[in-house]
Amino acid sequence: MMGRETFSMHREWLLILNFWIAFASETSKTGMLPPPRNLSLERRNHNFCLRLSWSSPEGLNNSNKCAVHYEVVEKVGQNEETQTTERLFFERCPSLESGVMYSVKAKCNNGSHMESKSVTQGILAPKEELIRNFDCIYYASEAMNCTWKTMNETEDLQLSYWYEDQPAPEPCKLYLFEQGVKMGCHLSGKFLNHSNLSNLSSAVHFDLSGTQGTSTLNNYFQRMPRDNVRPPPPQLDIFHEYNSLNLKWKDPGLLNADCWDYLYRFKTNEFQDWKMGNVSKTTNDKLVYDVQYQYVVQVKANFTNRCGCGATDWSLEKRYGQPKPPNWSPHVVVITIPVLFTIAAIICLIFIKKLRKLILPEIPNPRIIKIPWKSEKTMFPDHFIPPEDDYSKVKILKEPLQL
């Protein structure tokens, strides 16, 4: 009896061994690993964070000589990020505004390039939206405004926010209204203190909740203060020195001064198109000055990608100088000189023509000379002219005279 049980046990172990040998042989032929098992997605930290967990692929052990690691691909909206881990879980606090999708696959570390198919899990974007155009502006140390546009009339709209190391979400304490409708929230606190840039590199998570019909909806957003920097514009001063205008302004006074670059533009009453200039990490520059023009100058600060993202608006227009009446002298000279030369040339031509007649008189043409024949007596006094016959007393008779 004991021998039969021993034989049966040996046969079971033999079957298991054959299975692993067949699995290893098949894996070697196909170059594929079994996929991770039991992939699940759990929401944590007041629903703002996610924990993705899984089990190791079935049938793997040390005899396979395959040290497995896992490739996790996170896709949030159109952005995709890939990370590698040897653990059986992955934790993140992504933006849930557009949904998030994860895919996990197993890979071997032994250089065989063996990998499994991917398994996926995710959270879809909300089907219904309470608000749109959610935007935040970090404009001063420990101060940030977040605004939105409501989609429908939701009287019980509430906002709460949470950031890392905060024990629980905080409700909005100061709402911004427009015509009696909640359109924003003012946030303040030490978590927004600008003295430490790392504080502003941590995301602030938002949950807007409200009721539509019989359903309670939640819209989740995430914003990072250092990527939404927009302090008031700088104050510009202009000073005249020799042939230059000195432009000076103060930095926004928010975060590190080295994080700011500056862009300025200017125009004159003569040239209405803006001309641009820029400087980095300094708060002054010079312009070549022409006293006959009035200058209009503006400046703005750009929060560089060295530290984050953002910019101020253009400062108010600063004017310097008074426009002077236009100097027409050059134009008059340009027009008058050619006219005077033309008049002088015409006068010279007329004078030369008259002078030519005096120096070289015109020779008459004999064929067109007219001789005054009626005054021949005066012209030829000694010439004999016979008297004319007088026929005035002769009468013609019709009949001859009879003697």
C-alpha cells in the first residue's frame, strides 16, 4: 500500500517536472514570457492617486534563469511615459482630467530579449463635465487663483484641493463669483511659498463636485504652481543719458531672480511698428535716442523653462520725449534746387537765341523780296516816262459825218 502511494506521488512530481520542461522549451522556442497576472488599479489618497499592482507571470522560477522586470507605460491624454521596475506595484498621482491608461509587460534581464504581451488597466475620462477651461494663476508668494467656466447651473458646486503630505483635502475658503455664479477659488497657504522652488514643483490636485439631476459628479484636475506663473507686469522707468535712453525695471519679486528673462519693445511717433529687444537675468538695457522723436516702451518678464513656465503681461506704455515739428528744410532743398536749375536753363536758352541773332543776322532770301513799284519815280528820278494818251474826248458816232 505504501509502495503504491509512493509511486503515485513520484508520478505526480514527474508530471510537474515534465510540465516545467515543456514550458521552458516552449518559452525558448517562441521567445515569449507569460504576461503579468491579476492586474488591478486602486485609487488612494482621497481618490487623487493610483496604485497599480499585479502578480508575477505564471510558471516562472529560478530554474528559468530569467530575472524578470516589468515595463509600465502610462498614457495620460496624448502624453506617454515609460518606466521600469522590479516590484509588483506602481504608484502615481497623475492628472485624471483626460483619463489615464496603463499597460504592463514582463521582460527578462538575461539579455535574451524575451518579453510577454502587455496587460492593460485604466480610468476613462469623465463622460459628463461640470466645468470647462479650468486654469490656475500663481501670481504671488502663497497666493494662487483658479478659475473655470460652468457647463450647467450647478448650485452645489464645491471645490476641494490636496497636495502631497497634506493629511486631508481642504475645501475652498474664498470663492470668486461672477453674476452670483461660482467661477473660481482663491488659494493661499505656506504650501505656495515661493522661497523653495521644490514646493512649487509638487502638483496641487483639485476635486470639483456637484449634482446634476440625481447624479453626483466629480471632475478631477491637477496643476503645478511653477508651470502657471503669472505675476503682475514690471514697472518700467526711463532715463536720458547722453545719446541713450536707459531702461530700468524691477524683477517680479517672485521665485529666484535668475529664473526671469525680459522682453521689451519700443516705437516712435515716426515709426509705428514695434521693435523688439531682450535681455537675460538683468533688469536694464539701453536704446539709441533721437531727440526729434517721442519713444513708447513696454517690458514683460518671462519665467524661463529653467525653472518652470509662465510670463507677465506687457507693462503699461511708458513715453519719453516730445515729438517735434517735422523739418521740411531738406525736402524744400531737394525740390527747390531742381526747379531753379530748370528755370535757369530755360533763361539761358532764350538769351543764347537772341544773342545769336545779333551776332549772326539772318540773310534775306531774294526770291521773297518785294519791290515797291508804285514809287518808281522816287527810285529812278532821271528816267524818262512818256505821257499817257488821253482818250477821254473821243466820241464814237453812229452815222458818219457828211461834208
